[in-house]
Amino acid sequence: MPSHRRACRCCQAQRPMAMEQGPHGVGLLKAKAPGGLAMTWEAAAPAFNGTLVVGRDPLSAWRDLRPLPPSTRRVLVPVKDHPQEVEKLLSASGFELVPIYRTAGTSFWTAARRAGGKEPANANGEVALQLGGVEADEQFFKLNVDLHVHIENLSAAGQSAPQPPVLGVIDDRIGFLHSQFCKAAAGEDARHTRFIAVWDQTEINDAALVAPWQRPGKLSYGRELIRDRIDEVLASAPANGRWQESAYQRLGLALPFGVTPWSHGTHVLGIAGGLADPFSPGVSDAAAAMDLIAVQLPSSAVEKTHGAWLNAYVLDGLHYILDRAPSSSPVVVNVSLGGSLGPRDGSSLLERAIQELIVLSKGRLTVVLAAGNSRQEKLHAHRLLEPAESASFVVEVADDDPTPNMVEFWMNGIEVPDATIAVSRMSAAGGVAETSGPVSNGQAKVRTQGDGLASGLVTVSSPAAAPNGVGVQAFIGLGQTAFHQPNARSEAGRWQVEVTNRRQIQPGQDNRLRVHAWIVRDDIPAGHVVTPAPQQIVFTGASPVEVRATVSSMAGTRGAIVVGGYVLSSVGQHGMFAGSGQGHTPAGGEPGPVISGPDLCGPAAVDGRGVPDVWFLSDVPQNPDPLETRRKQGTSMAAPYVARRLANAIAGLGTPPADKKGLLGALLATVPQMGPPAGADPTWTSTVWI
């Protein structure tokens, strides 16, 4: 965790404030900002909420404060029973539907904003549509209803001769020419790939699409290499010497090298489907011969650890893998990525879209997700508030931070949550230097400076998306503190968010309000270099920090296999992997949805070091590198360990189990279990360790 530099004395000094009359006689609290510009908190229309209408002009504050999106913004859209109307509305709003969804028969689509199209303002990369005054994303939407649709190529039901499973991976920087992904490590079969196809989702125009790449058919963007084209590249390789680096360059792919030739995606796929299982050297298994399909995410989607730009790409990737795999083959897909936006309770659009695919596939699709590594990062806080009770959540913002800082609140537990949020900048003496004042459901306030840029935002809305109850979402944004940057600026130091339960006591009802607060990550992902480096904020002071509910944003998907981590020991007792994301099930009598935790745990580290890996290139010596130990640890490595063993178990059965319970039962019947050490907290994570 980066250290937080203290602001200089001149920056810590309390700035003069004054009350002025705003529109309609509303009092506005003003303060002097860095550089002498006046800062003002003013009421505004909510910046975004769960019932956003595509094409609504977003609040300028959100444009100033949000992380920068890719040049082509892809969004996730709930469709429900209005496909034709939705496509018309998308087109009218400047969006193009990804073609595969016209015949997919699913309730969730993705679309891309055309050049000049209006941009949605939802922080999570989600869009809800309004059709004739009726929201398409209805409250209490559930996925276990009979959808009455025919899903071409999603389900293998009715196939008389099931084929071996196909292993898929959706990740970043995948070294698909590596010998571990060929039919053999040496000899003639070393020139024949096991990949059915590789899809690079990088947005490129037609002029940049050159052979041997092609467009991926129904997906319409990015570029694809099919098996024959990869074999042609392998066949042209010299018998000796280094060749892969120049081969990737001829294919127009940037190499991931920094200090060492390591990449996250190659490491993950090597564990899941390499010729040699790094955890069982010399032991042959079914996964070593399985066909592979890889989806390489664009760098714009993975360079931001908040995960807001992952949603559409991940869902498109799942559809692509199902479409490219033989229709009679079970499919096991590993996703060792996740974000920090969303309620983590299965109600986000991406969680629901993944769940829908799993249900509709009728056992054909198995999705394995990493639980995340944020358990000890102080990024989550939680309180259960009685009526009229308040709780304070305090963050420390570093000086000279080049990126905005954001905190997301999800509040639920009572029939109609009623809460207010107030954001305050604290003085060096510990008092309140300025405050937004209370902001209620459906309201927003923006902190603007004299040059028109926004340096702060608080918005409170009701997403009405949680399957287990009605929720209220609040979003806090603080501008960057690096004064040399041209965008919105804020002050370093402590900022306090006060949440108050305004619920009027209703006899015979539970009137408490559950408040979950998650800091939105903006640190640098493994294998990437970003300059100037962002500085991650954390909860501090008296904030009710909690290690529960620290799984990643996708891990609430009910039907997915969610994998936590432990430390594998080759000589003694295995131990807990301290960072492994923890689930949260409310205790007896407490309100609120169940937040899924790990279903089981795999090795996230070995003997306190990194998990055995596969480098991006196979034609250079792979030497131990202790400097890389930290980024080679985590649930990203535990998930493909489990995915490989799930694929082996399915291969042994011939026909995959129809549900998650059956999958876990089949897996545990084929692998030894070690269990947590004596005295381990059983609520920390899963008690099933393999």
C-alpha cells in the first residue's frame, strides 16, 4: 500500500468560508480552493442511478471526476421482454448493438457508443432503459423464472455424445504461442496449437485489421486468430533460437515485458490448461490435452482496478467462448479478474447476466471466479444503524494524487430505506472545515470551483436492483489533489462521510439500516506501469472497517464457483492467505442480502512465495525471480487451480452436473481435501480447501 504523504502546512491551514445565497434562496457553503478558486456545494440532478435513461446528458461533475473511459465505451444493457424497442432506443441514443445478441435470446446485451453518441453516466458501466415510461430493469428481477427462449449453442442438452471439456480464459496479455498451449512441448505436435481461437478485444478500425487476423464474426469488434492461422505462425518458427517476440510484434501485439517476461493472463492459463500442471509436475491429466479458447481483454478495461469497464467485455467474452466451442462440449471458463464497484450481492447487471448464462446453459457452462485479495486493504466498512443513528466513515486523501478518489455506499435492510449523506472536509484541528450538508434519496450535490470544474460530488439514489430487497446507492467523488493536473482539484487530508438512518419507526417492523461502504480501487494492476502513479485511499480513524464482504464485484454470481485462497506448504501445515476476499452472510435476525463468499479455496501462494508460473515466452530461459513473488500470489492463481480440477472432474463424468452443487460434489470426489488449520476462524472463508 503506498504511503500517504502529509500535506504541507500551507495546504493544511483552514481556508476561509462564507455563506452565500444560491438559487431559490438556498444557502451555499463556500471555501477557498487551491489556487484561490472558490469551492461551492450546490444541489444538482442526480448524476446516475439504477434507472438511468440512455442518452441523458450526464452531470458535468461526473464527467470531471470519473475515471477516464476507453475511446469506445461499451455498456451492459438489461433487455427483458422488449428487444426490438431496446435496439431502437439504443440506436436513437447513438449506440450499436453487438450482433451476437440478436440471436442469443438472453436478457442482457452489450452495446458500443458510436462516435458522437451520447454517453451514459452510470459509474458501473451499466445502463437501464426506459420504454414508454416503464423501466425495462424491473424491481426484484429474478433469474430463476422460465425464460421461454431457445438459446442456440448455449446448452449441450440433448447431445448424445458429449465431447471433452473446453477450457476458456478471459484475462489480460495471454501468451498464446507458448509451447505449454501446444499439443506437445517438442516434436511435430509442438507446431500445432490447442487453441480453437483467440479473441483480442482491442478496439481497432478496419484499416488496422490485417492478416492473419479476422473480425470475430458475431461480435463485430476486436480481432480473432483461429486455429489454422495460429498453426501457420507456429509452422514458420525456426527450429532453434528466439522467435516468439518477433512473431508477436509481426502480429501487432505489444509485449507485456517490464523487468521480466511475465504476464497475468499467461500465468493464469498456464495453471488452468498448460501441458504441465505446475502443482503436479510429471503427472498427466485430461486438462493437458483439452482445447483452449482465450479472450484477451483490452488494456483500457484492465488498467483501471475499479473494474467499471470490464462488464461488457467479460459478458461478450463468455458469449464468444460458448459460440466458438463445439456445441457438444462442456465449457469451463476462468475469470481471475474483478472490480470494486457494486453491491457484491448478485444484483449487479454483470452478476445477473453471468448467472443467466449459467442457468440457460443447463450445465454446459461452468464459470470460475477469483474471490479477490482485498480482505486486509481497509477498503470496506459497515454499520447497522438504528433509526436516527449516524455513522462516520473517514478517508485520508494523499497529497499530489493524480486520480479522483471515490467511495460507494449501498444501504438496505428495511422496506423503504431513508438515509441522508453528508460529506465534510476536516480541518487540521479535527473540526469540520466545510460540509455538503445532508443529501437525501434522489438528490445530489456537486462541489464546483471558480473555473467551472467539479472537485466533489455526492449523489444518493435508489437502484431498486437487489433481488433480496430495495437498496439505496450513494456515491462520493473527490477530485484529484495533484495541482499540476488540468482537471478537477480537491484538497488532501481527511474527509468524513456521515450516514444517518432517517427511517421513521414503524411498529412491528425492523427499522434498522444496513450500510456497506466500499472504497473504489484505483491502484495499479499487476504487470502494468502507470505514471504518475495513483495513490490508493483507505478508511481510517474511527471508520467501522470490516473484513467481511471484501470479495470482488463479480463474486456475488450465485451459480459461479467462487475461489478463495490459502498458503500451500510443502513441508508443514498449510495456512490462511490473509488477503483472500471474505464473504458475508448476515447473522441471525440481521437484515440485508447474503453476499456470496468463496465456495472453496485453492493455493494462492506456496511456502510464502508466488505460485509456480508460466512466462509469456517459452523460447527464453525461465529463471526464479524473487522480485515477482508478490504479484504472483493471490486468488487469481487459486481460481485456475480449481478450474483445472473441475475440468478434469467433468471429463471423467462425460456429462457435466446440471448445477453448482453437483459440480462441487463431482470435484470433491476426485481431489483430496486438506481443510483449514486448527483454530482457524470458520467465518473467514470457505472451510473446503483443495
